[in-house]
Amino acid sequence: MQDFTEISQNDLKSILSNPKSILLDVREISEFADFNIGGINIPPHEVIERLEEIKNYQTIVVACSNGTRSSIVARLLRKKLPEKTILHLEEGVF
């Protein structure tokens, strides 16, 4: 069972135009430094301890390089923040 909604790069701009939305990039810090499309960078192993940084947003779009790490984090966020809208960038950051 999927706990989040998949979105495409085409959907991202309109979703992030809402100030209550955030892009959560879960790639490692070095990957984010090399190339990013904005948002906040929190590697997967730090997400639980840094929930405070994202919990004030209503919609959280989770992304990584290919969708594997971000899908795991999206499921985790669905459990930890059930009142939030969790979206997953299906094709990753490129």
C-alpha cells in the first residue's frame, strides 16, 4: 500500500508556489551541494531528529536522486506526520 502521492517534475513548481509547501531533498549533503533544485536538505539518517524543521509545512515533497531513498522517507513521514500531505517526486532530482 502506498502512503503518499507521486508527482512529476512538471507538478513541482505549482505545488511549491504555496508557501505552506516545502521540498525536502533527502540526498546526502555532498550530493545536494553538487546539484540541487532548492528546498531543504536533510539526509535520511537525520530526518527523525530534524522533524521540527519541516513540521510547520502542510505539504512536504520528498525527493532524492532516483526515488529510492525519498520513497522510504515519504513512508516514514506519513507515519510521523499523519496530518500532513506527503508527496513524492517520482523521477528524482535531475
